[in-house]
Amino acid sequence: MLRLSFLRIIMLIYLLLKAQLCFSAELKKVTICWEDGLKPPYLMYKDGESKGTDSLTGVAVEIVQNIFKKNNIKAENVLLPWKRCLVEIQNGNIDVVPNASINSERQEYAFFTEEPLYSTNIVLFYVKKRFKKKAVINKLEDFKNYTVGGYLGFNYKYFENKVIMDAGSTNRELLFQKLQIGRFDFAIEQLEVVNYIASKGLIKLNDLAYIPNAVMPKQNYYVMISKKSENAAIIKKILDTGISESQKNNYINKLLNKFNKDAKNKP
């Protein structure tokens, strides 16, 4: 009897694995929505090429595209405003949205990868001449006398609605312009992104300084998978496996170093 039960368990496992392989073989294409507010070196256009989905590159793009390519799955890129990407994945019109932070609202309509695609240091930029000495923010309560500038549609729930926010900026140029003219005291940003843009000469940091965002010093960015996608389970498994392998092989840091080096070597 025990032998018979064991054989049944083995057969069940075999059938499940076989069904999963067949399911994977049927998955030929996924649609990916990338935010049109680019985030170099994670999401950007190739130098010298027209601005379109075929010209997308960057650390996040290379990792995600490489994962699907290894699994013989065609990745169809779509470029939309961030809030539109969220609407499309919620409605099931898009399979995947990378570069997403986790919150309970998004978890209602999307799965998240087990590990982050990458992480960035979150800092607060400020204009040096506006402070007699270096700004100090050690805890949430220290924000009470300041206003913080951020991006439209971004996730700032970790501030618990206790920080005065101007989250209406739609791009980095506008965010830093508002900071310079005193619309707010701090601009919350990803340090790696700002450093990359500055290395390309697109913004100047001479009169600016920054401090860590003590409330959220580091932000993890995951890949979202639409719960309405009929292939959600297999897509999530493929991404989870691929991201885990990328972490083990240090592929993410290698790409980050490559793109940063390329930026510094180009005029």
C-alpha cells in the first residue's frame, strides 16, 4: 500500500512538471510597459538612435529582456506614462511592468517578483546656500518644517502622510528647476540616476548637496506581473528564476558598471 501511494505521488509530480513545461512552451510573447519618464542607467535610450521602444536600453531593460530571451519568449515593449502603465497592468492589457516598488494597493492587481530587480539609494537634494549648515534629517518628525518635492504617481507611502509633499513633477528637469527656485526645500531622488545624468552633463550639481533619506535610505524595485494575465504564474516563475540567477552571477552590478563607464567615456 505504501509503495502504491509513493508511486502515485511520483506520478502526480511528473504530471505537474509536464503540464508546466507544456505551459511554458505555449508562452511565446509577453508585453512589457516601460515608463516614458526614463531613469538612466536603468532605463534609457541608446545613444544616437531615435526615441522609441526599439531603442530602449539600460540595466533593467537588459536584465528583463535577457531573461525572456533565454526562455525563447518575445518581449514586446510599450512606452507609456507611469500611471498609464499601472492602469494597463491592472486591466490586464499589459503582462509586466518593471521598476515598481511594492505597496498594498498594487498587490491587489499584480504579483511582484520575490527578489528586487535592483536597488537604489534614496537621497534628499537641497540647495546649499539655503541652509546655514548642512541639513539634518534623522527621522520622520524632522520633516515637519520642510517641504519635499517628488514625482507624480510615485510611491511615497513610507512618509505616512506626515510630510508636506509637492509630488507634481513629471520629469527630473522640472523637479530640479522647482528645487532651484525654492518651491520646496528638498528634492527626493535616486542617487545613482542623478549621478549618471550629471556625468552626461545634463544637470549641474555644483550648488547642490544631498543627505540620505533617513525614512527610506534604500529603495527596492521589483517587476509587477498582472494577475489578469493568463500566463501570470509561469511569467512570475521565469522572472523569479532569472533575477535570482542575475544576482548570483553579479550580472546587475556588471551592467551598472558598464553603463556608468560608457557614460564617463563619452563627451
